[in-house]
Amino acid sequence: MDSMDSSGAMQVFELGERAIVERIREILGNSEIGDDCGLIRIGNEILVVTSDMLHRKTDFPPQMSGYQIGWMSAAASLSDIAAMGATPVGILFAIGLPVETEVGFLDEMIRGISACADQASTKVIGGDVDSHDELTIVGTALGCVNQEKILYRKGARENDFLCVTGSLGGAGAALSLLKDGRRSPVEISRKLFEPVPRVREGRILAESRVVSSAMDISDGLAASLYELSRANEGIGFRIYAEKIPTDPELSQILNPEEILETSLYEGGDLELLFTIPREEIKTLHGEIEFTVIGEVTKRGIIIVKTTPDGRRYVEPLSERGYEHLKERPPRKNYQG
Amino acid sequence: MDSMDSSGAMQVFELGERAIVERIREILGNSEIGDDCGLIRIGNEILVVTSDMLHRKTDFPPQMSGYQIGWMSAAASLSDIAAMGATPVGILFAIGLPVETEVGFLDEMIRGISACADQASTKVIGGDVDSHDELTIVGTALGCVNQEKILYRKGARENDFLCVTGSLGGAGAALSLLKDGRRSPVEISRKLFEPVPRVREGRILAESRVVSSAMDISDGLAASLYELSRANEGIGFRIYAEKIPTDPELSQILNPEEILETSLYEGGDLELLFTIPREEIKTLHGEIEFTVIGEVTKRGIIIVKTTPDGRRYVEPLSERGYEHLKERPPRKNYQG
């Protein structure tokens, strides 16, 4: 990294989100900042707190209703709480509203926030409203988890199984179709417009006490694997294209190659990515819906693919996905 | 209030912040939302959490440095924590940065946030960065306080003394001078640019267990008195103009009438306003710097003034001060 003195005139987009966060961490001298949540110890419990900033133009497709914008804002923060295995204990919202916002739209947004909080068995406990040129929502979610059970990004070990909850690609596919002016099957649309944070799954993973690392994949599976690799000082992953669970409805609208691309590189799915020692995998069976998609290796992130005639080959997985404050990806993206 | 169905096409600026917050509270069906903080019970302790959204254009005078912007953002949230008598346990920041922001400016902002957290004996535990057209900062502060000691806005009783900490008018005066292109004495400038949240004072008020209500006056003394009156189901206040403690340096730059106006109606001072039964006032002497400025009455908010020839007269106090999402006050204001 450049020295802090010499780069004063550099602009933030030249650095990108990851380098900026690293820089902030250095200035604060607080190495505890990591993962997506701040941690506060209260006896044997850990309070996890996360703030996510979302904007009308970059984070919400124009077709989204007020209700869905509210829902997604709550879901994005709750997903970070879920990834640490915590039980949500409250949400706060700071909302910057253009003064010409219709009151009915605001009402819908609040109903969406409230509905998403409800389904995660928590509630809105406070917030702030302010005027702003662009609709801006910062959701802050709080959760509690026992210190013996909390899930961190760090902890993955070589040979652990690599798993994801649910199925992938839905949010990304729905967004692609929207941009082409096409409609998605309703199940797919919901993945984009009303994604369900994996709060229950996160808690079960935490209760199991055998999961070695976890995070959500809101920035996309590939980007998350790189993030998880960095959090674990450079361990690697081998994943199998054919094992990646994808939404069954995707085959109605995309070809197999597009489905794989979407599942790997598009954000928005709020599934959890986790690692677990092979011998412990049985403890999760019947508890949650998940799929083993690969394993932890010494280094490198590779994907094993199969040719149409059945031959296996290996490719390095590219590090594409959503990063804030970098030049925008080719397709405008949204992220949870 | 208009029915929610009929007002869908109304725009939010027609309502203003207070009506909007009331509306949100109704939609959420959570009457616990109040004061400036959300509350989470953890055993006998209460976790108080507050989020404040601040913007470059409306909340920070253009002359403010990155360091001061960071400091003030932290101070605004910590002041809400202080007003409940809580001990800060962490701060999070969600920062929306224009992509052309210079890295050196961001560094300074983070240093300002960190310095303000330090002086309140807490630290930054997490956050989020994102790109945004306008610099936007949402600070979320968390604090802990015993349930027997927590300070609420509600609780003031008739005949209680009404008090404020520190001295008023500094932030407002510095802002006025800035707008006129004049410089303030350094002690006054600091009130605007690096206000110190009254964390220590809040804790002492809470520990005393005799304070009947409290809030901060970041939106101005007059506006805060109206707010405190509403929180207490319409009790009133009588305040005495001559008792309002003002920064001594103000007399170098403003006439007595301007000093009073500024102290009553300008926001930005992060002092605490509180009520206390008369017989308990002695418990605070020597503990914190505070002044009795009036008393709690049955109804109405009035100010007692004195003519130059020594005759006392009474005026209703006007409800002026900063309210978000309403037409801007005559002078562009900033608020903490």
C-alpha cells in the first residue's frame, strides 16, 4: 500500500472498497474490525452489530416498490447478523428522503422493513429521518450470540468441506432479465426483490459448534470465496461447477453456461457460505437445506468443470463480483 | 393526522420530521420507539443504540475540515447516548463517499471519528463504505446503562428544577459569523467544529438516580424544551433569560439580544437539558458544571425577561429551531 502521506491527493475510487477498509482499519489501529459486524462482549454473550448503506440508484433496481426497498434494506443487514450465527435483537434505520418523496411510498418502505424484521422475529427499535437528494437507507442490525458459538470468517481448515445454503443465481438472473425488459418467474423475482436472510440457518450452524467459518454471499459466490480466502490467511478452495445448487426455475430462462456465470459472479443472493470438518457434516443433515460444493485447499481458488462429453478440467476462478467504490461492473449491479 | 390512505400522494416535506416519525411509529406499531435511541434489554442492563445521518451540504459548514466532519459525526451520536446516561461501548460508521474524494480527506475524517471516540473512552467497532454523490455519514453509537439508572425524556414533574450543562450559544454564534465571513474566537469555533458530547456528565446524572428527565439540546434549547414538553404529555416550563449560561467569549462578538437569540434558537451545542426535584439539586453540586435555568410548570413554555430598567416581563417562547424535512430555516442550519 502507498504510504498515507504520499497518497493524500489520490482519489478513493483509485483504491476501491477493500483497500479503503484496510486503510481505515490501520488508521483506527483496531484489528478487531473485520467480517461485516462490530462485536461487543457482554458477559458470555457477544453483541454483533452491522451497518449497511444502500442507495436508490446503485442498490435498488428502478422496478422495485417501496415495500421491496424496505424489505431488502432490512434483509441486507440481517444477513450479516445471520452469517455470524446471531439471533437478531433489533434493527435501526437512518433514512435520507428526497423532499418530494410521496408519503405513501415512505409508508410502504416502512411496512417492508417491518415485515422483514417480523419474519426474522425481531423489530425496528429506532432510527433517524433526514432529507437527501437521493433516497439513502442505512440499516443497522443487532444480534446476540454466545461466545462459544459465534461464527467467524476465520477458522477454515484444509480439507474442510465447503458448503452453501439454499440455491444460487436467482437474484442475479432476475436482475439480468429486468435489464433486458423481460420478466422472471415469480420464484426468481422474489430472490431479487424480497430475499430472505438466512437467520434460522445461521443460528443452527452456530448451535452445531462444528462450523469452522462462515459468511454471506451477498457480493456473489466468487467474490465471497476470495474474501473468505483472505480472512483465512490464504487458504484456497476447490469447487465443483456441477455441485453448485441453482434455482430450478433458472433453466426456463437461461442456458447452462449463463446459469453458472450468474451463480458465481452475481450478487444479491443472501445465502450463507460455510466450511465444516468432513467428519462433522452429518450433524447438519436434516437440520438445514445446504449443499457441499467443494473443499478447502492449501491455496488458490479453482473450479472443476465437466465438458459435454464428460471430461473434467480445472480452471482458476476469476475474482469478479461487486466491489463498492471501484469502477462499476459491466452490468450495473446491486448488492445486499 | 391525515389518514394513511388519503395522504399517499402527499410529499414528505409537507409533513416534516416530527409528523413523519409519528407516522413511522404508528406503522411499526412499536410505541417503545422514542427518545433518540433504540433500547435493548440485556439482563439488568439496557443497551441504547442510536443512528444519526449527516450530509455534507446540510450538516457541515463548508469550512469544516475532514477531521472536524469526522469528529462531529461521532459527537452527534455520542451525545444521544450521553443523554440517556449510558456509557458508550462502540461506534459504527456507514460512509457514502463521492468517488473523487481525496484519500487524505478520508484519512482525516477517520482520525476525527477516532479522536472523538477516544475522548469518550470508546472506539470504532465497524462500518461500511459506499460511493455516493454527496458525502453522507451515518454514525451508530451504542451504550450500556443499568435499568435503574437510565435517563429518559419522560419523567419531568411539576416544580422540578430545569437545568442545562455547560454554556450555550457557541456553536450557533460561530456558524453565524462564518456565514458573514467573520472569524470567531477559538473557544467559540471549537463549540461548532469539535463539540464535546457530555458523556461524563450524562453518566453522573444517571448515577445520581434523582434526575427526572433528560435530553440533549442539539436542535437548540427552545426546540428541545418543546420536545421535552411533548415527551411529558404537555407539562410546561418557565425559563429565565438572565439565567441561561452563555459562552463568555460571545460578548466580544454579539450584543446581548443576539446572544439570547442564539442560545435559544440555534442548534449545535451538545449540552444536556435535564429536570430534577428541587430537594435533590444539592446532590449534583461539585459533580458537574450545570445551571438551573427555570422550572417545570403545568403547561405552556414561557421565558421571563428583564427590561434594561429592571422590570420583569413574561413572553411565550417560540418554537423555532431545526427540524429536518421542513422548509429550511432562514439561515441554513447545521445540527448535531
